[in-house]
Amino acid sequence: MGDRDIVRKPLHGIFTSVTPQYDLINHVMTLGLDFGWRRKAVRACLEGAPGTVLDLCCGTGDLGFGIAAAANFPTRIVGLDYSVPMLEAARRKAGRAPRPARPFFVLGDVSGLPFAPGCFDCIGISFAFRNLTYKNPLSEKFLAEILRVLKTGGRFVIVETSQPSNPLIRVFHRAFLRGFVIPVGALLSDCPQAYRYLADSAARYYGAEEMVRFLQAAGFRRAEAKRMFFGAAAVYAAWK
């Protein structure tokens, strides 16, 4: 896959331009709750002591660093993203991390993962699965590639926004996304369209039960969800 193919991806420009403020804005957008949500995903990724883990759409690498720091057994962690600035930020973080807690970062695209079939015991993705599957015409191809590089019996862990099941809480959740996320994201970043997209997609994305059905329909033999913060987010585990 060449650079030209990467640039043609519809969200590539958005996630390249927001890199300088990416971590800060994510923490602000979730009121700091993303730290705890990601820790739960780290624990889910480390169940069964996987020897190989892929941090998919790694961004600046927070999930991969969390896995590396928490693992008390030998494991190889690879972070993949299609944004060069994101990977550069991740590698700068790696330079400051203790040596055992340094994932290896590679440039690549989910539509054609540069890995052999069945080479990962676990694949984790942190707040990026929505970008792969929300109104994305390549959604089926992405999921097929994830399944291809995951070992039989391997686990796919997702931490992602979700929909509160309580109708009243859902109204407040969507009001927060539109009334806080969009204006604050525009204030803190040079890419206000990124946060309009994030708020719109989060307001319309799958709820937990829908996501479980979606993963099973995609080819995973089993999937489960653990809701967080009144259902506004969830950690999913799906097994090949």
C-alpha cells in the first residue's frame, strides 16, 4: 500500500490535522473518563496472557503503552495507524517510556494489514472502531482483515462510545455531544470538522446490544459487552 492509497481514505485528513491536540482533546471530551475506560480495555486485552497484541488504529499509542506497562509476562505489542503524524507522536512517547513498555509502531491501513494470517493472539482498538464502521463503505473489508490476522480463538477488544439504554440519559448524552464536544473541540483544535464528525457519529452509533449482534454477524463466534458510564461507552470482547 502506497502513501497515495492512504491519503484517499475519507477520514485521513481529519486525523492527521488534529494530532497536536489529540490526547488533550480526547481527555476533555470524555471529562477524563477515557483513562479508566482504556484501563478496562487493557485488562481485557491481557486476559489469557497473549504473546502478541496489535493496537489497531493506535493514534498516539495510549492503548499499546497501557498494555505494555501492565503486562507481567513477555508479550510483543505492535501499534498500527495510517496517520504519519500520529505515529510520530507515538514514537516520541515511546522514547520517553521505560524500555519494557515500548510498543513497536508501523504505518499501515486496516483494509490491507501488513501481517501474516493468524499472527496476533489479541487485537485491541481504542475509540477508533466507530471510524472503521460508521457509514464506512470499507467496513466489511476492515472486519475481514481483522479476522484474518487474528489467531483462531483469539480475542478482539474494543473500547468505544455507545448509546445509553435509558431514554432520558440518552437525550442528555446527545445534548452533551452537540453542546459541549463540538464547541470545545473547535476551540481547542484547528480542525472543528473533526469534532463535528466525532459528535455526530457518537450520537448515532450502535448501542451495546446492536454492537454484539454486529460483531457476530461479521464472523466472530461470540461477543460480549460491558457497559460504562450509564451506557455512554462500552468495552467489547469478541472471539474468533
